[in-house]
Amino acid sequence: MARSRPAILLSFALATAAIMAFAPAPAAATKYNITKILAQYKEFSKFNAMLSATRLANDINRRQTITVLAVDNAGMAALDHYSKQTQRHILSLHVLVDYYGEKKLKKGGNTASSTLFMTSGIASESSGYVNITHKSGKVNFQTDDADDSSKPSQYVKSIKEYPYDIAVLQVSSIISSAEAEAPVPPPAPVDLVELLSKKYCKSFADLLSANAEAFRAVNETKDEALTLFCPVDAAVAAFAPKFKNLTAKAKTAILLYHALPDYYSMQMLQGNSGAVTTMATTSEAKKDYSYDVESSGKSVTLRTKVVASAVTVTVDDSEPLAVYAVSKFLQPKELFKVVEAPAPAPEPASKKKGKAADGGDDGSSDDSGSDTADKGAAAPQVLKRWVAAAATVAAALALM
Ligand SMILES: *[C@@H]1O[C@H](CO)[C@@H](O)[C@H](O)[C@H]1NC(C)=O
Ligand SMILES: *[C@@H]1O[C@H](CO)[C@@H](O)[C@H](O)[C@H]1NC(C)=O
Ligand SMILES: *[C@@H]1O[C@H](CO)[C@@H](O)[C@H](O)[C@H]1NC(C)=O
Ligand SMILES: *[C@@H]1O[C@H](CO)[C@@H](O)[C@H](O)[C@H]1NC(C)=O
């Protein structure tokens, strides 16, 4: 049977190669869908619905190594009288930014875990922690600023665990915290054009306000949850010749491409890398219009496969609206030719290595606004994965 081992190895390698070549490219860091996990449990339907309504479900799905403390429908009644924003703050305290399966929870000593509430931008430095303590065989969850009259929330049971990505546990009641429960003033009315014009993004404000459809969509979303990446004036000027060439439909799409229908604080951008869908995604059926947000230390770069655009400064950050200036106009792969090598993070524009390197602000790539770019976009990706697959085969052969 000595001969069969290399054969098995090889066929394994080939199977792996085939899978790697044809499997869809990994999208976001999203491995699990909390909404789907909880959907199987009727007693948590209220908790689940509120995670979606407050958009916390998105934040949970983007994370890894996380623990969700779920409260049953009866316990959720305690949140009925709060505004949606306050509900979001309170529930974000029930998302621990660490993995606590039942085993670890029961074995571990007393500890303080950080929570998603800390990323909300309203939590003070010391708040946003949940203490996990053990007392007479029970595990308690409590904050430092809990209401004096409140009893600690207690561990009930494990609902679902995917070590060490996500644990969903049931706790007996809502965890109390004065800071999270504090009323949130309604967002002050914001004049989007004025806000953009005042700092860095006057030209983009002009483009946006000149496009009634895009402006209406973005303006309506800003009070709900919006992150807008506005190219600085120089970037708009550099892109202007290409922009003029786009069809009316493509102009609307590319403007909406700069808007995410979700709120991301700078801390959230810096703490997560992954794909984001844009308002262009939701506006046009069957089009992707997503891009990767990549963070490295404090710097955040948006990569569209055509261009890499760096977040340069926060124009405004007041939940649920965040506006960031970016160094380059974002060009979607749906409208422009894909640049094969991942575009390097934009650097001070000194050495320009040909048109491919920086996504071609030199105006040389096609911008027909047609669908043909899609096919071209797919090819290099598949190629790249084949190269990786071939390397796997080679490695397996080397073992024989
Ligand atoms: C998660 O699951 C829910 C319910 O099955 C679905 O509506 C939603 O689109 C899913 N979200 C993602 C990001 O896949
Ligand atoms: C929570 O933990 C912190 C740090 O370990 C500690 O200083 C604090 O007293 C604890 N609070 C409660 C209510 O257990
Ligand atoms: C933009 O939205 C605000 C509400 O936040 C509204 O008062 C204003 O009229 C809108 N502007 C336009 C041009 O639709
Ligand atoms: C705009 O389109 C015209 C005609 O298709 C083309 O000749 C020109 O190079 C394009 N300009 C830019 C900047 O892409």
C-alpha cells in the first residue's frame, strides 16, 4: 500500500486546488450571521429583532472572537421605553469583545471584559466594561455604574458556540449601566452641503448637490446611519475629466458609492478590515459596488480593486453620521478597469510607477459605464487563486 499515499496526497492537493480556484473569493470577515443563529430560538426573538433594528447585528457579524449575552423576550421588556439609540447603547454592553464559551466562563476567575459599547463614542474611558464575577456557583455580569437597586445579570445557559469565534449565551436580565441608559439627544439637524463645503470637500459637495437623485438618497440616510467618504477637492479635480464622461446613471452610482448606509466611527474603521457594501449596492440590483476597508494601526485605506484611497481626516463624527475626507475619488470595479496588483497605499505622489500603480488618475483607463468591465474584473482574481492552487500542488508533490 506504500504507493497509495502519494496518490492520496496528490488527489487531495488537486481537490484543494480545485476548491481554491472555484470557491467564491472570501468576502468580508463575516463568518457568522447572528440574526440567523438566533432565528432558531423563539424566546430570543425580541432580542434578535432589536439587534437588527439598532444595526448592532452588523457590528457583531463584522467581528471575530466575540460573545453575545442574550436576554429572553420577558427580560427584554425592560428596554421598551428607551429610544432606539439608547437601546443600541444598552445592547452593545451585551456584546463582549472576547470569546467566553461556557467552559472558559465557568473555569475563569473574576475578570473585566470590554464591550462594543466602548466603540460607541459616548462611553467614557472607564465605562464600557462588564465585570464577570463568580459567587456561590453563579456567574454574574455587572458594570461599575450599575443602578444600585439592580441585581446582577446571571449566566443561564449557552445557546450556541463556535469556538473561538462567537459564543451566544443567555443571561437572566439586562445588564444595568447608568451611562448606557442615559438619554441620547436626537441628532442635531445637519446641512450636508454646508458641512462638506466648510472642510476639505467643497467640490464633492457641489457634485452631490447637483445630482438630485444621489443627494436625496444620501440626505435621507444621514439621520438613520451614514458614513460618507468625501474625496478632497484636489481628488475631485483630478477625477473631473473621467466623471464628465460617465453616463447619468453611472454618475449617480459613483456618488452613492462614496456613501455607506451604516455608521462607522473612526475606532470601528480602525478596528475592522473587511468588505463594505455601499449605497450604490442597494440602489442597483445585481451590482456589487463594494470595496475593502483596510486598517493598519491608525491608518485606514479603501481599496476598490481600481484605486486605493486613504482616509485623511475626520470631517464630522456624530453618531449616526460620520464624514471622512479621502485622498482619491473612489472608482468602482463595476465602472473602471481593475488594476491587477493590489494598489499600494497612496503615498505622497512622488514616484508614479505607470498608470496601473495608483489607479490611473492620469485618465487612461476606460470609463464607459458599461457592463463589460465586470468580466475583465473577474479574470485576474481567478488567476491569482489558480497560482495559489498550483503552489499547493507543488508543495504536495514535494512531500512525495
Ligand atoms: C443574516 O440572516 C438574515 C436572516 O436569515 C438575513 O436576512 C440577512 O440578510 C443575513 N445577513 C447577512 C449579512 O448575510
Ligand atoms: C470591576 O472590575 C474592576 C477591575 O477589575 C474593579 O476595579 C471593580 O471594582 C469591579 N466592579 C465590580 C462592581 O465588581
Ligand atoms: C435634507 O434633509 C433634511 C432633514 O434632515 C431636510 O430638512 C432637508 O430639507 C433635506 N434637504 C433636501 C434638499 O432635500
Ligand atoms: C472621454 O470619452 C472620450 C470619447 O469616448 C475619450 O476620447 C476620452 O479619452 C475620455 N476621457 C477620459 C478622461 O477618459
